[in-house]
Amino acid sequence: MTPDHEVLVVGAGFSGLCVGIHLLRAGVRDFAIVDAAPGVGGVWRHNTYPGVAVDVPSATYCYSFEPNPGWTRAFAPGAEVRAYAEHCADKYRLRPHLRLNTRVEAAAFDAAADVWRVRTPAGEITARFLVSAVGPLDQPKDPDIPGLADFAGAVVHTARWDHGLDLAGRRVAVVGTGASGLQVIPEIAGRAAHLDVYQRTPIWVFPKVDFAIPAPVRALLRAAPPVGRLVRLATAAASEAIMVLGIVHYRRAPFLVRAVEAVCRAHLRRQVPDRRLRRALSPRYAFGCKRPSFSNRYYPTFLRDDVELVTAGIERITPGGIVDRDGVERPADVLVLATGFRTLEIGAMPPFPVTGLGGVELGAFWDEHRYQNYEGLAVPQAPNFWLMNGPYSVTGASWFSILEAGATHTVRCITEARRRRATRAAVRQGPHDAFTADMRRRMKGTILAQPSCASSRSYYFDRHGDAPYVRPQSGLYVWRRSRTFDLDDYEFTPAKGQPSS
């Protein structure tokens, strides 16, 4: 059969846009990018809470082929990141390929026709090749706390902020102190009459070297692109040094993690003179077990008279407030859920049911047999399917270098299938299993294998105790591998009656 599209990409965030750009560069024109939202940007379209910004230096937060000399701050605010996504969609002429307001409900592989049948509320879309490019931080996670549904006040998740919500004069309770909480808490502390912050596990916090980038500097970066590339290279190298040498090769360089922890502890000591409060804000797990962040405003917020840090844990939520495990009830008019996202669980990875060969649903298969994914992208049970940002895909490199590596791998496979006149491309079981075994072996030498990580409650880990969110290799290696992996690790099957080349 002739499908509706040769390639269907699900997700119009930076992952999906990257795949679309790579497809156009490879001469593939028959593709569509669908997204449930009314516009592009993905997580940066959804996350508009007060204080939202990148938590890595702006210089690394762009495609290598499309540097952005226009960032106004060293850590770009969320609105600028979303504008950059819109710019890329326009410049690379992706608008004609977009099908917005289109939510994918499920996908099933038709083995007789070698096509994917993708269900949406508007009807079925068929495609030869399917790419899931929905980011890992897409589905907000509400806390599993008794009584949440009974709360009589306003409830808002940071990932779906209500800008009509007025916090002035109200008692606000923030649940969660991860990366989103760290950004939103200082912003709303001055607006609310009183702020209670419920912390389950503290976060490692770096001092934030943030500043406005002067207009003359931005003009220089526009006029001299090599300067911008040099800055990008330097910031990416620093990230690689910490994440790869310290986190991935922890057994070889434990001193690097200790040095980073010392920097963070010194930052905490400088900003919080109270020893008891400092102890409550100090992580008990090793740096790297959980996502860290940067801030100069987070710690001082807890020195305010109208802010209280609650570490006793939450027993239940009542219609009028929160009861902690010490039995103390604190009144609240507004609940702010800074509780992150669903990641390594059924329904989140992949982000919709994906049924491959033999009726195997990928999410259920992974949940039962542990997460596994060749080069972080493909499994034998799902031919013609690639999952961007899947298990074993995230390295310490720039997020955009991860996306570019995934897009390069995917489009290499699609163009090779076209060259061989193949209607089916499936990674072979042998290379897939060898990659998975290698990842699990390498993981034993990382910081994530340390016992203290068990207390971090990190989304890096799944219910099996594995940490398949992370790929224990350097970003440079992954970049090179995406361009050099053996295409014969895939089996390319031509359509019936067609010769292979």
C-alpha cells in the first residue's frame, strides 16, 4: 500500500524539528510533523511558569548548525527559547509539514504492509517510517498524596502554569524542590502572603554566573560566527568534563565529584548562615544521582520571614491545607506542584502505546523486561520506528548535540532503506543485545551505581533500579557513533517482488 506519508514525526519540539531538518537535508520531502499543541516548541511551549529559563549556559542551547547569537542572558529565559524554536521552524521551512492540534493516541505496525497505523482523534494516519520525538519531560506528574483531589483552593502544576492565577495576599504551598521548583520558588516568594515549601529531597545547587549579554557582544557574535562556536565549544567541554569524567567515569575520577560537591556546599554556606537550615538543604546523596541546577536566589529565599521550609514529609492534603508527618497542618489557598514529569514508566516512554511485531506493546515490554534500546533509538520488535530521547540516549553533552545525534542515526537508516528499496528496517537482535549489555556493564562504573543514589528519588531510575535515562558514554563518542554505526546492524527488507540493491 501507499501510506499517507513516508515519514511521520510525532512531536514539534526541538527533537521533532531536528528530525524534520535532517529529513529535508537528505532529500526526504514526504513527511509530516504532528503535535497535540497549537504551536512548536514542545516543553518550552508548555513551561511558562515564573522564572523559567534554561539551566545550562545559553551558548550550548541551540543546534550546532543554527547558532543563536541573540540570547540576551547567559542563561536564556524560556520565552527566548520558544522564540528560537519558532525561528527554526520558519528558517528551515518546516511549516508546510506541520500538523498541529493533532494528538497521537496509539500506533500499531501493520506487518503485512510494512506501515505504521497511527490513531488520532481526527482519524488514522499511515506512514512507512515513524519517529517519536516527544521529549522526556512532556507529561506532568502529579504527586501521589492522599487528599489532593479534595483540596478546595487552586492547584497548578509548573508545567501547565495558569497566568490568570493571582497569588497576592494568599498562602501558597509549593510541593517539590527539583529544577522547576528551584526556579519558581524565588519568583513567587515575594508575591504570596506566605510560602510553605515542602521538600522531599534537597537539590545540588551551583552558583549561577548569570548576566545580561550586552548588545555589542551580541552584535560581535552575529558578525563573527567563529567566536560563538568557540564559546559553545568551551561551555560544552566544561559540561562534558563534569558529566562524563565525574559521573560516567566515577570510579576513575571520584575526586572530580567531590570537588563539585565542595563548590556546591561552599555556595550553600555563603548564602545560608543558619546551620540547622543549611543541614536541611544539604543533599545526602552523591552529586550526579539526580539532576542538579544553578541559582543565586534559591537559598536566600528560605531566609525570608514569610517563607518556611518543611522537611517532615506530607501525610495528606486537606480541603484547606497540608498535614505533614509530624501532624502539623499548615493552611494553604494555592498548591503549586513542582513535582516534575513522568519519565521511565508505562505511558511515558514511549509517550503513547506503540505495538510492534507479534502484538508486542513497547512500553509494557520494557516495563517487564527492563529498558533496552539500540543506540538509544531502536528495538527489533518495532521495525521502521525510532524513539528520540529514549532509553540510553542522554549524555552529558549539550542537549542539542543529543538531538542531532539521534536525528542523524534515524535519517541514515531511512535513506539507506530508500537506497535498498526496502519497506522495512529493523535493528538486528544481536547488535541490539550487545549494545544493551554494554550499557549495563558501563553503568556499573558510574556514580549512579553508588548506594547513596537510592535515596535521591531521581527520575533517572526506573522501577527495576536501572538508570536507563542516561547513556554512560561521552557526547563526542555518541556524535561520532551516529555517523559511523554499521548500517548492517539493521536488516533491510525489500517489498515483496522487489529486488534489493
